[in-house]
Amino acid sequence: MITERIFGEIKGIQIPEVTLHNASGMEVSILAYGATIRSVIVPTADGKRVDVCLGYDTIEEYLHNTGHFGASIGRFANRIGGAVFDLDGVHYTLAANTPPNHLHGGTHGWDTKIWNYTTDPDGNSVTFSCKSADMEEGYPGEVHAEAKFTVTEDNRMVIEYSAVTDKATPINMTNHWYFNMNGHASGDVLGHKLQLLADAITETDDGLVPTGKFINVEGTPYDFRTEKVIGTDFAEVRALCTAGYDNNYVLGAPGKFKKFAVLKGEKSGITMTASTNMEGVQFYSGNHIHDRKGKAKAEYHDMSGMCLEPHHYPDCVNKPDFPSAIVRPGEKYYHHTEFKFS
């Protein structure tokens, strides 16, 4: 079942919220602003309904959405070093919105667009669409992008991103939803149990831009190949270079659909199993959420939620040995990720 309502207005333009419901009681709500996931309500074994997605109650809060809560990210997710890249002999300069680097599509990425949408009640899905103009944020090519969200009867949330272009351009989409398997207002995620099926991470510089090298996770605090409580090595990670986990994990061949993570809420008993066709995933432990108000007057703080963002490797446009994110006319970008709840 699909329901719709007007969530708010931006400069006189109404912003719909579309909610997908299944017979088990799972609900996923997405805003037309930024194709943003606002809530993910999961039924538990004891009959409760838990919202595992951090978010806000007003459109005004999303307009000042530091942290990109729930947003669909484009044209390029994650970082591009120096906010520059070369393609087919042309040098392109992008917005350095995290100086000196480019992050999540720039100052006005796709998370700030008002997307059009169509619903498919038979498939229990909604498809959002937007256009990105040639040279928008410095990128070549006019791009038409879609974001399709589906809720299945076996409690899977499916995200499918696709895009076509009229000029060669990098495309790298993801969703930046923050989840807490115990509930969005339940405190930090450091007690969650996480398994990440990756043998390596991409080494980064101090600006979290990949150096082009890989680090084997064995014997490091980044090793989640066997289920581990997230907080186990958290202090050691913080001492190394960052405020917590913010790393691209290497998942294997691009285009091959595979399970990459299992996340368990230690209080709720909710388990999320994640699969994708992307070759990398950014594990971000919510280090810079900072103190803020969330839905239903919830108090959010650092580590109140975490992200698993499947995508191409960060800065792959400047790393010829990384799998390519370049899409050319006649080709189609396609990203497929599923989150199954039990």
C-alpha cells in the first residue's frame, strides 16, 4: 500500500512525502526533497514498531540538513580530491565545499533538488526523477537520474539508482540514511554488532581522500569480517586519524550483487542484512552528528546513528587503478542495494 501527504513547502512549492507499507507493518517514508528517506519503521518479534532511521519533522530542518540525513547523493557521492578531475583531455573544476576537496556533489548536490515522482501501487514502489544540467556544480553533461524505492512483503527495502547522460561524466550515487537498529531516539550505536564482508579498506590522507593504496584489515581495528561490537576498537580508531569510523570498505567486483553487511541492534533484536552491486561501501559511525533535535523531539548526538553507503570508490575519477565511475552517452548507470530486516 502507498499513502501520500504534503510534508511542507519550499518557496511555495509543496513537498510530498510518500510512504510505502507492507502487510507486516513495515513502512518507509521518502520525501520529494532530495529523494530523502525520512523514516523506516520495522516490526519486531514482540509486536512493537521501531523507527530505525534518524530524521526530522519539518521541511525547514531538512533545508539546513547538515549531515545529509537520509538524502540521495549525486552527482558524485563521497570525496573528489582537490575538487578537480580530468576527462577526455579536459580539466574540470568542481565546488570545493569541504576545502580543498569536493564532497557529495558539491554546494547544491542532488540532495537539494525537488524531485518529481510516480508511484506503482502494484509493485509497492515509488520512483523519483530529476535532471542535472550540463556543467552543474562543474560536471559535464546533462544527466537524467532516477531513484526507485521498493518495500517487499519479506521486509526488504530496495533502493535502485539509475542515470543516463548526453556527455561523458562521472556518476556515483548513494543514500546517506543514518540508522539505529534500536530506534532513532535510543542513544548511540556503539553497542550494535556489525559484520562487514570486506578484506581491505582504501587508505586515505588527512582529508579522507584515497591515496590509491589499500590496507588489509586483518589485525587492525577496521576488521569486521567476523561480527564485532562497533565500540570494541572505537578508541583506537579515534586515536589513529579520525573521530571514528569513516572508511571505504572494498567489497569486490563492480556490478556483482553480493551480501556485504549484517547489523544487529543489541536492545531491539532487529537485524539488518545489506546487499549491493557496488564495489565499495563507506562505513561512517556518525562522528559529526553533533547535538541536535530530531523527530518527535528526539535528542541526537555523535554516534546516534551510522551509515553504510554503497558506491564507487571515493576519488576514483583521479585514480586510474580504481574501477571507473565514468558513464558515456548510450550507457546507463545502475546502483542496486537492498536492506532486509528480521
